[in-house]
Amino acid sequence: MTEVDRRDFLRGAGFATAAAAVPTEASAAIARPPKQISPQAVGMLYDSTLCIGCRACVAACKEANKMPAEVPATLTGWNENTWDSAEDLSGRTLNVIKVYRNGTAEQKDHEINGFAFVKRHCLHCIDPSCVSVCPVGAMQKDAATGIVSYDPDVCIGCRYCVYGCPFGVPQFDFSSALGKIAKCEFCRHLQKDGKIPACCDVCPTGASLFGPVKELEREIERRTAAAPGTPYQFPRGKIGENRPPNAATIPTYVKGVYGEHEAGGTQVRYLAGVPFPKLGLPTVGRQSPASLSEGMQHTIYQWLIAPLVAFVGFAFLARRNLALHHDDDAPPSKEG
Amino acid sequence: MSTAAPLRRSLVTPTTLVLVALVVIAFCFLLQRFLFGLGAVANINPGYPWGIWVVVDVIIGTAFGCGGFAMALLVYIFNRGQYHPLMRPALLSGLFGYTLGGFAVIFDLGRYWQAYNLLLPWHAQLNSVMFEVALCVMAYVVVLWIEFSPAFLERFGFVGIKRILERWMFVIVALGVLLPTMHQSSLGSMLLVMEYRLSPLWFTLWLPALFVISALAMGYAVVMFEATVVSKTFSLPSEHALISKMSIVVGWITVAWLVLRFGDLFARNALPLAFIGSISVFLFWVENAMFLAAALVFITPAGRASQRASFLGAVALLAGGSLYRLDAYLIGYQPLNNWSYFPSVPELMVSIGVVALEVLLYLIFIKTLPVLHGDAARR
Ligand code: SF4
Ligand code: SF4
Ligand code: SF4
């Protein structure tokens, strides 16, 4: 598994301060109102402190979504495509576990001389950029569950969703002549049959926990309200399901819940013992980028009034001026 | 009768042969792309899903195609008929700039065989800026061909059709001004979703205005550039008198652009970022220096009077406008996970091939159709 690159963090931090240079009032005035989460929205809580880095979720995800194994070039000598060791999200990998390491890397979930795991896949944004930018509606957000799905039969492969996702999630498979976008769709095919996402199903510790966002939010509150060291029954698989829980103690969490506010909020939430930017999670502001770009388009093109008025004006002037010249072969006008 | 006439020169010259060779090379690489995928030819990657095929061929290429838009605005909307001799060559370069931009989109699309979905109303995604750009550009390509069609109709003697067309030309002309205004500004709006990934030196709510104004300025610059190159290459009488008069307009458009650019940076308190040492900051200054140089040439009488200075001013404007687009789309953008991008040789050869095809078609058209102003062409 790849190490989270620390330059990510430096970049993210420098950027966050720089982003303050965009006047928020002006951009809030242009933006359309943010989308609200559906009451039946489903989501995932990924608790980095519970993750042991076994990558059972990565393997299960590949199997459930029929994605090929990935072997980095450096490992092909001994690994003959039997052992997947994807380093990052790609056209063939929807879910990946990465590791943060610092100094002696002795203690888990410590920022200094410690290490920590982080899982990356689609966050199923409440107001997703990918859905907003897609010219043909190949990306759709389910009105009830909030799952962001992708339809390869509609997609034209423009890759605007890859460029525009603030979390760097959708991936285009550049290695194939018939490449398509790869992106976690929350195992919607399994959910349709009443099953739960493969990664949450196989997670041995409950680090990846599936459930309605509302219940996950209450679970987050319980965990963050309890004092570190308190014994706690961590649910596994799906919250509220009768699976034996993982009995452990409450860790020391860093402040905040990643995904609660980022880009207008997401249905996948993160708790961690190491600051989120260090885990390589992008620093993203609260405003949903989709609300700004759509707000600007709606301002300029409201009811198509401005273009129509401009068209009538141009047509009037062009007609008059063409008549003045008779046609384009007439001698130049005296004006000017 | 028309005062425009074909330029009576040979079609086969060393230049055209080189151009043909470049086009053939590009097509070989494109074949490879269609057989083995985008990754086999281009260096685009998860961090940089868009490379020069999008940014150079489409975003910059269509700005180079704004000659027809810029001249139509001046001649037909602001009624400056004296510039009419520049109209057809301007339309011709627009025709190829846009048509080939559309062609570049097709080979860049990862799932090009489904591209027709853009035209199916039930797939239309009205919130997508790219959807608007795609439809506007397609419509404008059609408009450009119609605007240019009198040249064909004259050449092949379809007087009746030409007369009907002329009666409705005002509608086409109006669309020929409206559509580029819409999609050139939208090429700026396409970046508004990049709020958290684009450097504040480029990310601003004024992106649409900055893109459309610079496209207009680049449109005039292309016309100036082209008129000078064509008259020098074929030893035709110079159009400098006309160009020199027009350049004052261009000068003030460029000044307006710079005022908006820096006024906005200042208002957002983003200017301090322009003093941090980095490649993107360096290019930021190069980009703006080009605009400033062009503005200085065009607003000073001495600059306008000199044919050489005007030509260099046009070149500076084209370079500055191109760099602005390159910076906004690729260089000022921060990819996640430290991906980097530099175009591969095949990728570059394809973009060069597209430009070669454009120049080649331009040469063929001015030699076979009444494009250039007659007095000049017949000499
Ligand atoms: S994380 Fe990216 S891909 Fe997933 S819903 Fe949000 S914008 Fe779309
Ligand atoms: S690549 Fe496909 S899914 Fe992504 S924005 Fe383009 S058409 Fe939509
Ligand atoms: S929800 Fe399904 S597709 Fe998404 S990461 Fe988990 S296993 Fe993979």
C-alpha cells in the first residue's frame, strides 16, 4: 500500500490559506442554494482508528465489482497477478487503503512517530460536482438513497468529472481503447438485493460501517462524546444489525468529522486519530463547488433572457448595417 | 460582382508538402490512440485528465478561431464597413479553428462512439457548463460555414441561392456574434467548479468575463497576424493602413482586460500570491506582460504606425491569451496526489498536426476560393 505523500499536506495547507482570497460573500451571493441531504440517505462511517490495514475491503471491493487486480511494475517479478496491490485509485481500483507514517512509526494513530490508515473512495457528496458537470447525465444522484451512480452506456468520456471532483475520486481507464470511468457506486447492485456494500460487509473491526446517515451521525456523536479509554462496543457491518460488535476502547480522536461540511457535506464520514490533511484527505471548503458554478450559469442564462435580448439586438443592428452596405460587396461605408 | 478573388498560386509548394507530412504523422498517432486507448499516446493521467488536446486544440484553438466573431462584431454590429476586406479571411480562419477544435474533441473523448448522446434531449444535462459549450460550439461551426458559404456560391455561380442567403444573413450574423460570446465566456465558467483546486491567481468569479474579453482581443490579433503574414508571403499590398486603424480598438480591449484582471486580484487580496517564487507565478507574470506589451503597442500612435510593432503586438496578444488559458486550465491547477504532466511527443505531434491541417486548408481555400480582397489577390 502506498504511503500518503506528505507534500499533499503542504500543498493542501498552503492552498487553504490561499483560498481565503476568494471573497466568500460574493461567491455565496452567486451560488445557488446548497442541496439538502435526503432523509433516507445511506452512508458510511470510516473510523481510521479501528482500521488495521488488512485490506480485506480492497479485495472484497474488487470481487464485488469485478475489477481486475493491479500489480505495480516494481512487484511484477514475483507477483503474477494473483495478489492485488493497488497503490491508489485508478481505472481499475474503486477503493484503496493508504498509510500515513511519521518518524519511527511506532504508535498507531499518532501524528508524531506514528502511523495511521486511511481508506479512499467516493464520498457520495450531498451536492456532487461530478453530477453537476457531466454534460450527458451519466453521473446521477439517487433522490432517496443519495447514492451517486455512473452509467457507462451514457458517458462520452470527456473526463470533466475527473477534473472537477474535489476529492479526486473518479478515474478514467486510459489503458483501454474502450476505457470508462471507475468510481465507487456504493455497491448499489448489492444494496438492491438487500445486501450491504462489500467493503463494510467484510471489515473485521467495523472501521467501515454502513447505515443510514442519520444513524451514523448519532454513532459519531456517541464515539466523540465518550472519554478516551472508555470501553465501547463498536458495531460492525451495518449499524443496528445483529452482528457481534468489536469490543474495544474509545481512542483519542482529532477534532472534527471529515465529510460533515466538505464541499457541502458528504454521505461518507471519517473519524481519525491523525489530522485529516496528513492522511491525504484533500482540504476542501464548505461551499459546494457545484452550487457556485450552477449559480453563475443560472444568473447569466436565467430563462435565456439575456441571450435572447442580445440576439434580437444583434439581429436588428446586423440587418440595418447589412442593408446600409446593400450586401457585402458594396463599397465600404463612409462611417468609421 | 464580388471584389474578392482566388489567389492564383500553385497548390503544391514545399510548405504545403511539409504540412501534409505533419498531418500524416498526426493521423498515424491517432490511429494508435483509437486502437490502444488514450494512455498509449498521451501522457494524461488521473491528476491531469485533460492535456494539450483539450487545452491547446480546443480551449486555445477556438480562441484563435475568434477572428470571424471579432470582425463580425466590428463590421456588422458596430457598422465599421471599412474593415470588410478583412472579413472573409477572418471567417476562414474561424471556420478551421472551430471545425478542427470540434474534430480534436472527438479524438480526445474517451467514449467518442457515444458522443451523439450530447444531442439526445433525454440525456441533456442543463446544469453542465460543458453541455452548453458543446452545443454552442457545434451550432457555431454550422453558422461559420453558412457565413462563409457566399465564397463557395460565388465560385460555383449559385447566384439564386446566394441571394436568398443574403436576405437572411442578418440572422446568421447575429448568431455568429451571440454564440461565441456565450461559449467563450463559458470556457471560463467551466473552471468555476474548480474552486478548491485552482490557484486564486486564476480562480475568480470574473472568469467568464476574462475569457470572453481575451477571446475577442485574440480574434483581432489573429486577423492582424494573418493579414501581415499573407501579404508578406504572397507579396501582396499590405493591409497595414486598415489594421493600424483597427488596432486602437484592440488596444483598449486589452487595457480593459488588464484592468479587470488586476482590479479583481487586488479586490480579492490575491495579489500577494503573485510574489511567491514558483513556476506558475512566473508564468502569471509572463502572461500579463504579454497583454501589457500588446496594449502599449496598440494605444500609442507610434506603435500603431509601425508595421513591425503592430505585428509583434498581435503576436504578444496571441501568446498572452494562449498562456492565460494554459495557466488557468493546467498550470495554475493543483492536482491531488502530486501527479505531474508534460505532453508526450506523440501527443505534441497530434496537436501540431491539427495546426498543420488548419494552415493547409487555409492555403488551399485562399488559392481556390474568393477569400482575399480582389485588388490585392489579382495582382
Ligand atoms: S466524491 Fe467526487 S465522485 Fe464522489 S460524489 Fe463527490 S464529486 Fe462525485
Ligand atoms: S467522463 Fe463520462 S461521467 Fe464523467 S463527466 Fe464526462 S460524460 Fe460524464
Ligand atoms: S461501497 Fe462497494 S464499490 Fe464502494 S468502496 Fe465499498 S466495496 Fe468498493
